[in-house]
Amino acid sequence: MGNLATGQCLCGVVKFRISGEFESFFFCHCTRCRKDSGSAHSANLFSSTAQITWVSGAESIRKFQLSGSRHVKCFCTDCGSALPFSHANEGLLVVPAGSLDSAISIKPDAHICMSSRADWDNDLSTLEQIDGLPI
């Protein structure tokens, strides 16, 4: 990312701009992130200095924090897409990588919480790669 990134939810109701730099990019395989994403891992960017501006749809943003944990998910109430959130206690802006429309200039730093990964999440690089939908 340069100094400015843009993103939105799947339905386009919620749009945002982020000014600043991301410091880290992790693929998290913990059970909570797998539940949130419905996939093998979440892909989140983190910044302690970037600022977010909600361009539209702020009224459609909901925040869920799992009781007794630091785990947070923000999402669009219209389409359910994951959205960025400020983790105030941590001083971090957390941005789901898939919510960005702008190119991401940093590469992922690491796969984290690998001890929690799904049992089917092994040797995935050996799978056939198809450019479109399978027939």
C-alpha cells in the first residue's frame, strides 16, 4: 500500500479510505479466524499509525467482540463482508486484506497459529490451479 488505500464491502454500501502504512500482514489459522472467514485462515493487515475514514455506509457497520477475548470482527450488515476495525486497547487498525480494492505493497509476514490449523489445510500448493470456475 502507498500512503492511501481504498476498499469496500461486497455490496458496495460501506466504503472506506486508509491513509498511512501497514506494518504487518498475517495469515491467522486459529479456530476463531477460521470461523470468521469460513476458510483456512484470515488475512489481515495491521497498522499502529494508519487512519481510516468511512466514506459511506457507516450506519451499516456492526462490531462483534467475542466475550472474554480480544477477538473482534466488524462486518457490513447488508452483505456480511469483513471490514476494518480499530482495536482501541491494542492501538491497532486491523484491515481484512480482501476488503481492499487498492494493491497491497507488502507481502504476508507469516502464517500464525499454525498449531490450530484445519486438518485439511496441508499441502494445498499441490492442488490443481484453475483460472476460472471448475466445469
